[in-house]
Amino acid sequence: MRAVLAASDDCIKVLDLEGRLSFMSEGGQRVMEVTDFEAIRGCAWPDFWQDASNAEARAAIDAAKDGKSYRFHGPANTAAGNPRYWDVQTSPILGRDGKPEAILSVSRDITELRASEERYRLLAGELNHRIKNLLAMVQGIVNQTLRQRDEPPEAAKARLIDRLQALGAAQDLLMSASRHGADLKLLVETVLAPHRFGTRITISGPAVDLSPKCALAMALATHELGTNALKYGALSREAGRVEVAWRDEGGELLFRWQESGGPPVAPPTRRGFGSQMIEKALGSYLGGTARTDYAAEGIVLSLRAPLTGLAEP
């Protein structure tokens, strides 16, 4: 039994009916980073938990006193102060009279599982956001194409098919950018191809190689900016224009997205998922700073990032 307890990565404890520690398995001391159990013997177990988890721990003790098992999840630091997330099961230890005389508590470290669940929720939120944007872009492309009422139906159909194919190519680039990287100009041109009705969008700048991480960040941000311009900004009106330009200034990339001719712009009352993603992706992934100015005549996004880090893996 000693060997089993020592090999287990579960933190197995015995508490008295007041919730004080009287035993902790060798494996439990290892995962809890306890170097001297005697230093914490007799400590109140609920004190290791904070806020809502503290209340859960006290409820677990009360349940064990009543002869019932209890389970909860919650965060608690190890003895070394490192944060962990635990799956906890408590049960009464019955005496010869059939009444609880102690409490068994088994805690399992599920920190990695919790982190995986958080990543899944983030990816699911991003996927949901992309799908909504994709549908909005299709709607905007159809509306833009059908505005020219003097155009023969076959010509309008051909233009619509071309633009939808360009949209598909942009989606493919979003997927491949995370694996292969891309040239900045090719990336911007491909992502914005579905929106380029005539001369409404101008793109200019020198060749810049992007690593897969940076290419994905630029693709996501450009895709989001183009979608927002089509839904609410300059591209939602016939007279609207977008200028995308970048340059090398002393070893730094200066990237600028500027809209004009669209509806009057006012700063948003709250920051949505898209705007947060743009600034986070550009600022964090490219190692620079991104800023959005909500000028009345049109949104302006500015990015400044060191060129030396853009091509590095």
C-alpha cells in the first residue's frame, strides 16, 4: 500500500472531522510540492483554497460529517506557490460504529486538462466569429455585385463567381499561412481580393517575408479589417476607399490601413472580439504595437514592428 500511495500522482489526504490535515501520501506531497509535511500537519484544509473553492472545501467537510461523498473542481496553489487546478473527491471514513470518524480527500491535478479546455473554448469562439464574418462577406459581395443594375445577368454572375472564388482563395491562405508563412504583399492582395471592386482598394509596399506565425497574424488582421470595412466602413458605400501601405523605416515595418469615403465613424462603446483580435494578433505576434484611430472620416490602423523578427520562426 505504501508503494501504491508513493507511485500515485493523486494527492491523497486524511483529515479529521474538523478538516485538519493528519496524513498526506508521498505522491501527494510530491505533486503539492511539500518538502516537510510536519510543517503543515494539523492545518485547516479549507485554508488552502480561496474564494468560491474555500466554500466548496467547507461544504465537502460538512458532507463527509453527514456520511456523504462530495466532489468539486477549483484552483489552489502548491506549497511552493505554483498555481494548479484540481479535481477533488471527499468521502467519509467510517468507524466501527458506522459513523464518520475521519475524512478521505483525493485531489487530482487537472491543470493541463483545464488549459486544454480553455484553448478549445478560445478556438471555438474564433471559429464561430470567422463563420459569421464569412457569411457577412458573402452577403456584402453579392450586394456589391448586384448594385450595377445595367449589367447583363451573365456578366454579373461571372463577376460574382470570380469574387467568391477569390474569397475561397483568401480562406485557403488563412489556413496555409500558419504553416508556411508568406510574402506580405501577396498575403494582403490575396486576403483582400474579394473586396477589390475596381480601384476602391490600393495596396503598396516593399517585399517583406513573414514567418508562419506573423503571416497568420497579418492574414487574420487584414481579413478582419476587410470584413469590417465591408459591413460597416468605407467599402459599405460606393464612394468608399481603402489605402493599405507599408514601408521600412529604420529597420521597422510601418503598416497603415486607412479608410475614407464611408459612413461617419464614431469610437465604439465597447470593444468586440474582432477589434481585440486585430490589436492582439498584430501587437503580440509581430512583437510591435498596433493602434486603431476612429477618425470621423474613416478608421486608421497603424502598426509598428521590428523587421528583424518578422521572418523568424
